[in-house]
Amino acid sequence: MVTFKVILPANDYMAVLPQIVLVSTALLVLMMGVFKKLVNASAPGFTALAGSLLALGCVLFVGHHGAPSSTFGGMVLVDGFSFFLSLVICIIIALTILVSLNYGNFFNCMRTGEYYSLLLMAGVGMIFMATAGNLILLFVALETMSISIYALTGFHKKQLKSSEAALKYFLLGAFGSAFLLYGFAFIYGATGSLDIIKIAGFIKTHPQMLNMKFLVAAFVLTIAGIGFKISMVPFHMWTPDTYEGAPTSVTGFMATGVKAAAFAALIRVILVPLAPMQHSWVTIMWIAAFLTMTVGNIIALVQDNIKRMLAYSSIAHAGYILLGFLAGTGLAQAGMLYYLMVYAFMNIGAFGVVALLCKKGEEYTSISDFAGLGFKYPLLGLVMSVFLFSLAGIPPTGGFMGKFYLFTQALRSGYVWLVVAAGVNSVISIYYYLRVVVVMYFSPQASENSIVLGSVSPGIVIALATAATAVLVMGIFPSYFFSLAGNSIFSLM
């Protein structure tokens, strides 16, 4: 009798337990789509929700309380930074699925197993981007996330805008991936390693490398590749068309999850290993941060489509977060993480409201469509106002505290004029955010343009209530969340 014995390598599988749960759930949901005649139409969505909540529980259960470590031959890093970003990404996945459950009532194509499977696989890529200790794993995780998002963007198969958005995102995303891969190749050529910790150690022990043009080229190519994902000017061209054409539930996921994962990669690959060569890229990133926040806010002023307005708003917020990147201190990076968390809540909340205001085959995306919403649906108008106030940075919301942390640390690092520009941009943004509030409460609703809500599932109510509460709690009691972000950064450093 022949027996087979499987011996697994001695790795810490608990470190990737959330990813294992998400992949398993994605496969299960996909199989439910195959046998859809045997299961309820809503079963894939609720199964995906259960899997995302289980993954969130795994992140909290595993946590991180000891010294930073690595597993799988250094491919996966286990530290407070990976814990914080995994927590944020799992929250984003769960909230997106809650929004999607209701959104699928208006568009049947969103109720398929493929949709939720792609959503979960994109989340797996995001988490691996936050935990990657090797450039190869980081790139594979990026592509896992990106390919899933390309497919999700074009999920409205019968709508030309959705297909156009997916094609534009795919083509420009491919260019971004190529830049990133070339940047990684240059880093390998300069340091002889793909391990992030070894790269940092090599640069630290070989200071003569800091002025090497080879390494500067590596930085430029890498920042260009990541710049596509965070919508940094001049790599932002895809953002408005993609956000407008994608299903609204996917747009919220894209605006928050992709940005969180990309900034995680930016901190892992640039701020930690390449910190000693900061003098080489300060001017480039100063100009990029200024242009990103300014271009985003100025063009958002003239938008009549709320999804395009929020797209340009997303570009502007990337500029604000780059202030923390420029400052480079531990507290500045903690401010980046804090901002990414509160941005996830306020942006998914805003897109959740937009996703709720639709009917069979049609979305209400014009700002004029929101006329009278505050009186016809008071609670909906209230939560939308909370999200818009937070995006504008008005106290006592989390958006205000996020900007406060970033602007303060940038001032302490000497970027006075850039902070002044950021303050002016924040004032400019108040106009287009409050414009929506004014339309909701002070514009009469035309009878032919009357918004009538369809079925409102408990899921969307839970998602919006959770997001609005989190935005207010993070604004009124910010110290706990900022200290959590700070501890994760100091663990990384």
C-alpha cells in the first residue's frame, strides 16, 4: 500500500489567514455562481459579506503586538503597519459589499458570483500589497488587484460608458504597471536584491549609492508606476472617466481600497528603503503634491456630474496625503494612515448615497438630481452632508483632523508654502462640496426630476450609518485612531 505524506513548509500561516479566508470565500462564491439555479440570487452577496467579516475578525484576532518579523522567506512582513492597512482594507471590502447588496437590486448583473469573487480577489491583492516584503510579491499583488478592478469597472456590460471606462483604465494601468516593473528592475540592478529589508540595509551601508543616477531613475520609474494608482498628477488622466463609467459601488471601492494599497506600497518601497536619498526627490514630489491638489480642486469646481466631481476630489485628496510623504517623519506617516482610514469611510459613504439614488437601468449622477433630497429624505440628506463636510475638512469630522495632522507635520518639516497652498485648496474645495448641500436643501425639486428610492436593504442602511458614525467619532475622538496609526508606523520603522 502506497501512502502519500504532504509536508508543508514551516511558515507562519496565521500571518496570511485573512488572505486565505478571502480567497476561499471568492472560490466558494464563484462556485455558487456556477450552480445559481440551486441557490438564492442573494446568496453570493451574503456569503461574500460573511467572508469579508470573517477576514476582518482574523485581522483583529491575529493582530500584532510583538517585534516586526517576516515569513515565507521574507516575502510577507508581519508588523503593525501591515495590521493597520489590512484592517482598513477589510473594512473597505465589507462596506463595499453592503453597498453592492442594495445596488444589485437595481442592476441584476451586480448580483452574480463573479462580481463578488472579483471584489474579494481585488481585496486579497490590496492586503498583499500592504504586507509584501519583496518587490516580486508586491508586483504580483498589484496585478491581482488591478486585473480584478479592470473587470469590475466594465461590469455594466450593456452600458457603453462602463466598457469605455474599463478599456481606458486597462490601457493606462498597463503603462503604470510597466513603469513600476522597470523601476523595480532598476532597484534590483542598483542593489542586487528584491527584498525590501535587504534593499534598505544595502543603501544604508553604501551611502555612495545615493547619488547614483541608476537609483534616481529607479525612484522616478517607481513613483510614476505608483502615481497611476494614487491618481497623482500628471498620471491622473484615467480617473474621471473611469469613476464615471464604473458601477457606483465599484467606484467607491476603487477610490478607497486602491488608494490605500498604493500608498501602502509607496511607504514600503520608497519611504523606508530610499529615505536616505530624500534630497534627490524633494523638489519633484513638492511639485507633484502641489499640482495634484490644485488640478483636482480647480477642475472639480466646474463638474455637474457628482461622480466626476468626486473623482477630481479624489485626485485632490491624494495631493493632501502626499504632504505626509514629503514630511517623511514617523508622525507624518501616521497622519497619512489616519487620513486613509477616515477617507475610506467618508468616500464609500458618499458613493454609497449616490449608489442608493438609482432605479432600474438608470443612475442619478447629475448634481441637479439631488435637488430637494434633504427634505424628501431627511436622514439620507443628513448623512450625505456629514460625508461632504468631512471631505471639505470642516470640524468636527474626521476629514478635518486628518488634514490637521498632515498640515501640522508638513509645517514642522519646513514645507510652509506647500501647506499654504494646501490651505487655499481646502478653502476652494468647500465651494463644490457645499454646492451639493445647497442643492439638497435650498433648491426646489422639479416634478419631472423627482427622485424616488427603490428598495432599501438593511445592508445599505448599516453601511451608511457605520460610515457616518466613524467619520464623526474619528473627528471628535481622534487620539485613539492616530495613536493606532502611529504605533503601526513606528513598528514599520
